[in-house]
Amino acid sequence: MVIDRIDTVCFRNIKKASLEFSESFNFISGSNAQGKTNLLEAIHFFSLGRSFRTRRYEELVQFGEEYFFLRLRGRSDTGIDIRLEAGYEKGGRIRGSVNGKRLSGIAEIIGIVPSVIFTAQDIEIASGPPGYRRTFLDYTAAQISPLFLSDLKEYRRVIRHRNSLLRRYAGNGDPRGELPAWDEMLVEKGAAIVKGREETLREISSRAARLYGQISPGAEELRLAYSCSFNAPGGDTREALREALENSRENERRRGYTLCGPQYDDILLTLGEAELRKYGSQGRRRLVAVILKLTQALTIMERRAERPVVLLDDIFSELDEETTVRVRKHLTDRYQSFITSPREDDFPEGKEKSARFRVLGGACERVAPI
């Protein structure tokens, strides 16, 4: 996927902008709080049909205005021209269209513009609770495997229904005998989720370790390992999950929700023998988070017929000068990227097919030709 142009009206602090992009590198500079991230947010909006920062559309409307409008023009890797539009008026509902055809719901836009984004919050992949790492892994697996995405959706449906039953019959057993059927579905789909995650992690792990070694030569080895909350390594996932459900039955009935399954699993990140989340420095955690996002982009690109658009928001912050130089060298022109920084000297020189932009007070302009 390549994005050729975006038009924005009254989106965040961007009053109006019409920008044409390079198919490879797009470097965006500007001081903090000027609107760099807002521009990435507008681009990424077309991947999810919503912001990555808020679920409230009214927060995206420029202060003092009543609506926002976005238009994106691009083309798929198969050569199909794509024109996407999204608009929202306060008090109304979000509306969207694809090539002039109105969508019944904005969720229909998901998947048209595959993307990978790194923001300041993504350091939590390396330093935060397990949910950040599960989301990272699930997104990657879903992008490269339609079967995994289907299993994930079905597993979430099973969890919702099962939790509803547990709440309904709290303290009263299971008078209609409904739980066993849902247990079996949970075991089947839960085991499929674990299998899909482990397969994807093996692919990510080798790429991430190799990239980390190139950017930090001579440093401790980066390792990623799947940590299943209910099964020992090498064990039978189905039987382990079935046994865990049986052992937690009474406690689940008292508490009213499912207490075991892959929704409690984690990814263990280690540098050498030390767990990154507990013992890594802030700089190392940020570098590993950046590497995982770059690896995610490479994995999706090599496994899909459609390359992702890569959006990197201030990735060089908190990296030392030598590491920054090495990270810049590993930015690839195999996919289209948008890279922000408050410092123009963070951007590599000599990159072919690159464009440079500056953002000041919400005003966006191209300052170097494509």
C-alpha cells in the first residue's frame, strides 16, 4: 500500500492541509505540541476507522469547530486506486466512503490501509503489563493469518457468552447445563490462539534478535518467549486448558467471569539473562519497542501481498547518538514510512524518493521536493 495524498479539515489542531507524499520516506519535523502526531493520527485513522489515541470522535474536532473531514488517496500493491473519506459532525455519527461508495459503518474501512504505528505509549510493550504485548502479538498474527483473526474473534465471542452465563448463574450452579458446551469451544479456540501466537512469535523472534544485534553489536542477545498462563512448555495445550477450567470452576462462579485462558498469557522479553521489563534501562526498553515495531512491519510485508504503511512517531527520543545513527541506517524503502522528530538532523541524508515536511501550529507544509 502507498498513500499518495491526504486532505484534512478541522482535524485536531490542523485547520486545513493538503499534502502529497513520497512512496518511500516522509520525514516530518516540528517542535513538540505543533501537530506532528496529529498528522500521523489522521493517516492512521483509515486503518482502524478511529483514532489510536481516543475512541471519542468529538475529541478529534478542532477546538471551536463543529466537524472534521479527512480524505486519503492511495493505491494498493496490486495497482488498484483507492480513495477513502471520513467525516464527523458533533452530535452525529461518523461517516465514511470508499471510492465514492458510502459505507454502512466505519468499521468496513478496517484492513484497507494496513499499517504499523509506533508512538510514545508503545514503550509499554517492553515495560508495561502483559496486555500490551498480547495486543502487539495478536495484531501481527491477525495481519498475516486470516485463520488466526477468525479464531481470535470467535474466542472473544465465546468469552463474552461464557462470562454472561457465569454472572447469570452466580451462586446457583448451572441449572440448564450450558457451561460444558461453552467450555469445549473455549478449549478449542483457546488452543488455536496459543498455537497461532507461538508460530508468529517464532517468526518475529528471529528477526527481532537479528535486528537488535545489528543495531547493538556486541550487546546481550534479545530473546522473546511465549509464557502460557495455564500450560508448561511442551505440554498439551487443550488438556491443560480443560484442566485449568475444571480447577477454577467454583471460583469462576463466585466471581462471575472466566479466570483462565490465553487472555492471561504474556511474552517474556530478555536481554541476556535479565528480564527487560524489570531490569532494562529506559533507553533499552525504548530501543526494543522500536525494533519490535520494525520487525512487525517486516513480518507483515513478507507474509502479505500488501505492504503496510509504517508510521514512526519520534522513535529517536531517548536513544543515544550512536544507536540513533544505526536505527536510521536500518530504515528501509521497501515500504512507505512516515517518521516524525522535533530535530531535523535525526533524519538520514541521501535517502532516495524522500520528502520532508514541517509542522508549525497545525500548519503543515512540504519543505523539500519528492
